Amino acid sequence: MTTRKMSGRKRRSLVAAAYLAISTAASLLFYVAARATGSAATDTLLGVVWVFALSAIVSASILPPVLERWHARRRRAEA
């Protein structure tokens, strides 16, 4: 059985989609918590933007090494 390897473009697209998903989920959770505590609309909007940006930065620094380790582990298991 042959397995298809993921191309570089597809891998980058997958990582970018993961960044967006993580950032969107964090922003949504922040929005729900801010509205539940009665924050002003401008404070909530500013917080959502900051949470989105910071979570994208953090996931950009953490996610690639994690995915590379996961990919290496899969390669070792297939060998």
C-alpha cells in the first residue's frame, strides 16, 4: 500500500487554517465572557481583536514544532 505525502503547499494551508481556527475560537470565547460580565461594546471589540492577534502569534510559535513532531512520529510508525 502506498501513501500519498502531503505537499508543502497543502501543509502550509493546513497550518494556516489551524491558526485561524484557534484564533477564532479564542476570540469567540473572549466575546462570550466579556458580554456575560457586562463589558462595554468598544472594550469587547478591542479585546476580541487583541485576543485574535495574540492567539495567532502564540499558535504560530507553538503549532509548527508540534505538527512536525506528530509528522515525524507518523513517519517512524509507517517505517
